[in-house]
Amino acid sequence: MECCCGLLTAEKQPVPLKGIEVELEVKDHVATVVSTLHYENKEDKAIEAVFVFPLPGDAAVCHFSAKVGQTEIVAEVKEKQKARDEYDDALSSGQQAFLLEESEQSSDIFSLSVGSLPPGESASIRLEYIIELAVQADDALRFCLPAVLNPRYQPQGSEGGGVQVTSVPASQVPYSLSFSARVSSPRQVSKIDSNCSLEPLQYLNAEQSQAVVKLAAGHKFDRDVELLIYYKDAHQPAAVVEAGQAPAKPGTLMGDAVVMLSVYPEFPQAVMSSLASSGEFVFLLDRSGSMDCLINNIKKSETRISSARDTLLLLLKSLPMGCYFNIYSFGSRFEHIFPTSVEYSEKTMEEALKKVNEFQANLGGTAIFQPLKHIYNQPCIPSQPRQVFVFTDGEVGNTKEILNLVKKNSTSHRCFSFGIGEGASTALIDGLAKEGGGHAQFITGADRMQAKVMQSLQFALQPTVKDILVKWDLPKGVSVTVLSPPLTSIFQGQRSLIYVQLTGQSSEATDGCVSVEYSLAGHPYQNQLHFALQPTEETGLTIHRLCARTLIRCLETKETERGGQQDETVKVQVVDVSVQSGVSSSFTAFVAINKASKEAVQGPLLRRNIPTPSINYKAYYRSRPQQIGGAMCRQQIGGAMCRPMPTSFACRLMEGAKKKSKGSIPMIKMRSPTLPAASYCDSIQMTMENADQKFEGGIFHSLKMRMRGSKKKSAPSTRKSADSCVEKTLASSSPTDPWLQLVSLQKASGSWELKPTLAAVLGKTSKEVEKLKPASANENVWATILALVWLHGFKSDAEVEWKLLARKAASWLLSLNAPSVTDCVVAANTLLGCNVQKDTLGL
């Protein structure tokens, strides 16, 4: 009988998750996030609700509790299998139980199980985590609440089982979200921006150093919630000391004081003004099916692959003469434009742009491991530091395997990563940059990919900082244990964090000093910071938990370096730190049992998988089959290719159900929630045929799966994207972006040629352009100055995107020492109706 009450899936199944409340508290650059999930069982049988959701990959999850009626149960962190067994045993005996687990494949995916919720009962789950906020290129601090969880591609033969989720289009998410943020800092809060609609910012004091903001009503789950927080005089070096926990034993992480050191290097202007003229630049572009989606949810926005083509145009035009480059693209397989990296020249640039113009999102899945491995296997070019730029929507299931590969090769390159669109894996994007000593950027909402990528290119062109050494000068009797991995890269204006544990005490000195020494452009430099050893008040255990998270991630990385062979010693260390600090890990889980419940729940226990919002991908699976239960699922319904319904990441078999006969719960067949044919392949039925079977590769025990009504279809023929923004042979933009057409006409040297195409882009005729050319001026000098004046006069709002190529053009002009430059600038202003000064052009 069809149920029509309560919260329903698209298949009319009741969904017990009623709403989510998120409270964010930001203190300077550290955020504490408290999420409360409200569940309500409106069915006439007891249920187990399972919710799989994303969290930031570097979050320290430190609290999990449940409130049923007036009873609050606080969860404990335990070794994962032990926690699972306790949860299963509780359900098999009819008790209420709650389980929170981190995915073993990716640290940014969690699963929450709410077990044995009686008919008519409500439960509130409280989840708390702590995270450092990343510094953006414009000095903003970025907070992201991941609301979108896309299916993760699992390449065949990769380690571990796939991370699989039950997801629905954002418009069909049957629960609400409320979000509020409180921000405080020693400095003024200048403004708070967001990709979502916010209520007006409210300041709480006259100094405007405290403020609150809320998400406006009517939020739809079609995007992650992003906040950009701007402080006045933003970032200063600082050391925060936090006292140890009183009951904990001295000499342990929680018993000793800890320090969070924030380093913001300021390099000499003379060094920063001279960008590198060498390097090997390798661009790795995702061409999987999902790259054909719109880059954001704004009407008429371009596709991800189209934006990526425009971005590669800017990158190739901005590279310095004398460097080397290559372009890789990947899906289920990978391609490269040149067999090996080639020297940058007019010929190689034009050849690359011609092939980039043909790029489509037609290479299948997101198998990034093999192209990265191929890049690292290429010998490095002497005196050409390797810089790898990775562009992906970040939907992979073998995150840890990929990051391990990057770390193994971290001494031979720097990696700059870009997460494109909503739902990109923070664990992957942040991890690539962290392990590769580079910088991570996320392109969401109305962000322009080109602006963020060019900011990262400026970082890549900064002189490489070498021989980084951190020295601590502490009083006698106080020793330091560094918990963070060694610093391998430092960028101008970007924060680096170091966590240390302080052991011992001193009855004399009250101050300490830390020095960061490094070599830059062949010269030694040092930054010093003096700090008080007196603990900072009112930090609670925030810094300790971030320290624990850092140590856990370092140990987990050591474990994965063994190529899948588990090191029991490392696992024991991780479990010990996790349990001691109350911070989750891939080897532990939070478990809570309601031991106060007097009566065991009777009757069958129904499973309800809570759908997670996902992007409504346009032709997402046109060329990306998804593996489900060992079979390839691709089904055409109503003439359109639909997204296959992944196996629920949360399908678990309560193996403890057979352990106890008294009060045991009979298991029943159940169908995983599915969507209408337009969105999902239908009819994946879960049946339990062997209660003792386990799925060893994933985070959960498996339910055996059986496919019904699924037919394999051959992949459709490749088509050209109708909304391509790149012209046929010049890789230039569509007519709506004349400035990108202008960029496409630039030569590799940085100059422009005086041609009718240039005049047309400038909105002039060839006669008008030639008429005002100073008589003594070289044609290419005149053309180049025209282009520079036009960019400064009409596209100053996009300067970050063309700044480097304009600098290259100015360098070309200066190298000629042309006598007519001043006359050309005056004439160009007259022709174009601008008022751009010569020194503004860098001349």
C-alpha cells in the first residue's frame, strides 16, 4: 500500500530526516561548526535511517551525540569494527543505537546511521567539527558547507571499494537547511560574501570586530554554501598556545600544551617583481562526462569544459618565453598533446591551442591516477622546475591512492589544483595541493575559472622558496614535538600552519621564539615571531583537536604509503590518538547506545536511506558508465540517457542480527530509494541472501545486489558542444567576449600584429587604426600598445586574468627600446577614447 504521509522520496518512501540546522562560529581563521539533524519516524514500524553526507576533507570531527525525547546520549570514539559490532548488537537486541563513520576511501564523506527509531519517535543528532579556513588569493577566508555529494568514480583495479551514495537532484531534497554564522576577530570584519542569498550582515559591537549573518529563507540544495570573510589588515603572523586537558596525563597530546603557528611570509618587493622565466608547466584537464555540465546554476552559464578551454587559452598566452609545457587530458583513458614537454614557442603554442579547441567532455570517467603517474614518470628537465596544474570536478573514489602518488613525487614538482563546480571533493583538491606543495582553488557559484587559475599561475611563477627550516627557541625544561609535516612550500601572502606539542615547564622565562629560515632567489631570509608561553584563554580544546587531526592525517598517510598493506603499528597509533582526543579517523567511528531504553523494539526494522543533494547533470552519463555491483549500468529511458542509481553507500548488513536470538529483529527485503526514470536507472533491488557475507573493500557490510531491467547501451557518438566559447582555429572566445578574442590574437612573444582581426576586436576599421598610427612606429609596436590600452581601458575589472600576458607584452616592448612608444600611447588613447597613462602599461 502506498504511503502518502510524512517526508517522501520520489518513490513515495517516507524519509525520516526532517531538517538540518548549522551554526558556524569563526574565531579569526578557525571555524567550529555544529550541525543538528532532526529525524522523525512517521511510519507505523521501527526504522533505521542512513544518511551519507560530505564534510570538508580536513575537518576535525570531535563530537557526536543524540537526543531522543529527554534523553541525551553522547557517543564515544572506538575502533571502527568494534563500534560497528556494538551498533549491530544493540539493534539486534532492539535497542536504539547511533553510528558515525568516515569513509575509508575519502576523508570528506561520512555516514550516519540512526538505528531502531520507534514509530512516532523523534531524534536530534548533534555533530561538531573544527576546521581552519583557507586563505584565498584576495585575502578572504573561505568557509564551505558541502551540501552537494556527487557520485564518485572508482577506476577498475584501484584500491578499496567504491564510495557510493544515494543522491537526488537538489530540487527533490525533502528536508530543510537553516544556517547562521558568528564571526569574531581582533581585527575589523570588513564584509562577508556568499554564493547564496544572505540576510543583511549585523555587527555586534562598535569596533565591528564581531558580526552575525544568516542564510536567507528559501535556500535550495543546488550548491554548496560558501562564505568569504574579509578582515581589515587581514593576516598577521601569530602563535596560539592552548593549555593541556587537566585529567589527561602529562607527556601525552591531550595532557601537554600545544601551539598553532600561523606563518605569513612577506618577500622583498625586488624579488617578487621579477617573475620566473623558466619552468615546465604541465596542465592536466578533466574531460569526463560531468565536465559537460554547466559551471554553475546561473541561467545561460557556460559549461565546465568550455570554461576550461578559455582558461587554457589564457594560460598558454601568459607563459614566459623559454619555459616548457605540455597538456594532458583524461577520462577513463588519457591523452597528451605532445609525447614529452616541449619548449614554448609560437609554433608549439599554436599547435596546442588548435588541439585544445577540439576538447570535449567525451573521455568517460574520472581516472586521474594513470595520467598523473605518466607525468611523474617523465624525466625532469634541468633548470626547469615542474609545475603541475590539475583541473577536475573532483569526483573520484580512490582519493587516498591518488594523494599517496602525489606525495611520493612531491620533491620533483609543485601541484596546483582546481575543483570545478559544486560537490568537488575537498579531500582530493586540497590534498593534491597540500601533498604537492602548491595551492588549491575551488570554482563555484559565479566564480570565473580564469581569474582563480591565473592567480595560481602567479604563485607558480614566484621564485621557488628552498631550504625551509623552522627553529624553536624555548626556555630550558620545555621541549617541542612537531606534529605537522615539514613545510615544503611558502607563497607570498599565503598562510602556512604548523602545529607543535610542548612538553615540560619552565619556572624562569615566559616567552618563546620561532624562526622560519629559507632561501629565495639565491639569498637567505629569516622571519621571527616571539610569543608568550602563557596559554590563550577561552580556546577550549580547539587547537588540541586540530593538532590531533593533523597527527592522524600524517599517520594515515604513512599507512597508505605501504601500497595497501596495512601496518598494524600505524593503525594502533591512529586509534590511540583518535580515542584519546575524541577526533574521528578512518580507523575509528563514533558509536552511541541508548542503554536507558526499557523496552526492546518489536517487529521488522525498515531501512530508509536519506538522499543527498546532487547536481542535475546535463548528459552526465552520456559517456560515463557507472559500475554498480560489478556490472555496468547504462539505460536509455524516454530517449534520454539517465544517471544510474548507485548502490547506496549506506547499505549495511547487520551481521549481529544472528548473534542473539532473544529479541532479534527479522530482516526483510527492501528496495533502495530510486528516482523517476528521467533521473536514474530504475529497479536496483537489494536482497539479503547471505546474512554472514561481508563486503571487505568498503566502509559497510554489503547487501547482495540484483539488477532488474537494465540494459547496456553503446556509447553515443562524440558531438561538438553547441555552446563552445572558442573560435575554430584561434581558440578565441565567442563574440560576447571580445577581450578573449583579443587575447587569442596575441603571439607567444607577447606582441600583437596589426591585422584586420585586431581592428575588428577593438571595434574599429582597419583604416581608422592605420590612420592614427604614428609615422615612425613599428606596426607590431602600435598593435601591441593598442591592445594594452584597450585592456586597461575597457577590461580593468578582469585585470587578474590578463595581468601576466600584459606584463609579457610590456616586456617585449621594453626589449625593443622603440622610440615611438610615447606617441603610440597618446594615439591609442585618442583612437579608443581612453585615458591610460604610459606608466600604467608598465612602460
